Amino acid sequence: MTERTLDGHVSISNLEKVYDDGAERTTAIKDLSFDIEGGEFASIVGPSGCGKSTLLYLVAGFLDETSGSIEVDGDPIDGPGTDRGVVFQDYALFPWRTVMENVTYGLEEQGYTKEERRSRAQKYIDMMDLSGFEDNYPKELSGGMKQRVGLARTLAYDPKILLMDEPFGALDQPLRESLQDQLIDIWGDLDKTVVFVTHDVEEAVYLSDTVMVMTRHPGTKKNVTKVDLDRSQTREAIITSNEFTETKNDVWKSLREETQPEVQP
């Protein structure tokens, strides 16, 4: 794995998140500490309900922690910010806006001129192989194309950190693999920090520098596995390599321990 000293370092320390509606208190995350280096690709896996998405939304600033801290490059998170961009599983596109208008949305909020917005958006539309669809509406696009629009929209305002919540979970396997490879290329070209939530162990290992397994509810860090793959190889060579198989099995075994029913004494 290449050493990285880029912006986008995420430091999570003794994090706790409790949901309290007045009638019931539910601890979603408890005593979680985890560091993600700038430029690193870190995936998070864990059993359903362990707090994976909650953790992502805490880093995004959509939720407030109950205790503990989250810092980006040494600064505490205080709500959403343009240093962090979120890509959702359900695309979250505006149906009344074209591809170009969806991609320029965040740039409008940042005050770019119309000419600057279109020029910047076109760069990422081209990067995501969406040239020729600038004037199409979301209803006219396939699921994979919608997800690429969502990613282009996020990349356009140049966040240091990409936060991705099972972005390929609803796609069929060939399309999922294609977008995984495209994401690896983008990550390599743009030097972003990526925090990627998934339920798919193979996807996590294939994409990542680091995979964190979370415990069952309440979620905390169970362990962290470092991934060391030669990504200059073809996908087939990587997937069939001993290194990939051994790493995937290690993560799978750790996750399986958390998904098995507890044995009552």
C-alpha cells in the first residue's frame, strides 16, 4: 500500500451516538475510535443495524455525536461542509433537473458563475462517461447512469473526502463491477479520501486500503484489516490471487462472528 500524506485525514475518537425520542434511548454507536489517513480508501462492513450508515452520516455532519469527537485534518466537524461529499445508494437526484443541472447544483450553492459551473460540471460529466446525456432527465437514465450522475455532482465541488453509503448496492453484478473499477480509477487520479459503507466483503476488499469490521449493535470497531493488493493487475488476476482470497476470508470470518445468533447459556 502506498504511503499517503494528503489532506482529508479523518480522526474518530471515543465516538458514541444515542438516539433519544423521549420515550426510548437506543445506543447506535459506542466507544468507537478509528483513523483514516488522507487519500486512503477505507471500507466499513458490519451486520445489519450495527450503525454503519449512522457513522457515515456523523462524519458527513448530518447528525451530531452524543459524545466523543470527529475531526477532519485536526478540525472538529460542525455540520455538513464542502470538504465532505456524500454519494447515496438511492441516487438522490432532482427529477426536475437535467444531468447538467444536477451536476451544477452544488456549484450554484458555492456561488460559481453560470459559465464556471457548466465548464466544471462538464469535466466530471465527461469523466463519468456521461457525455451526450447532459440534457437528459433522471427518469431517462439507467440506474448505473443515475449513480454516475450522483458521483459527478459530488466530485464537481471538489470535496477532500467522499462518503459513500452502499452506492452500488442496488445494481446488477456486471454494472456494479464496472463502477467499482471506475471508482478505483477516479480515486487514483484525484487523491480523495474515501469512506465506503458496504455489506459486500468482496467489494470492500477489492476497493480498499483498509477494511473496518463493526460489531453487532451497539456498533463499535471490532478490527481493522489492511489490504495490500497489486492493483496494476487485471480484475481477474486480483480476484483470483492468494492475497485477495486470504484477505477476503479474514474479513468474512470476522464479520460472520458478528452475524451469527448469540448462544444463550
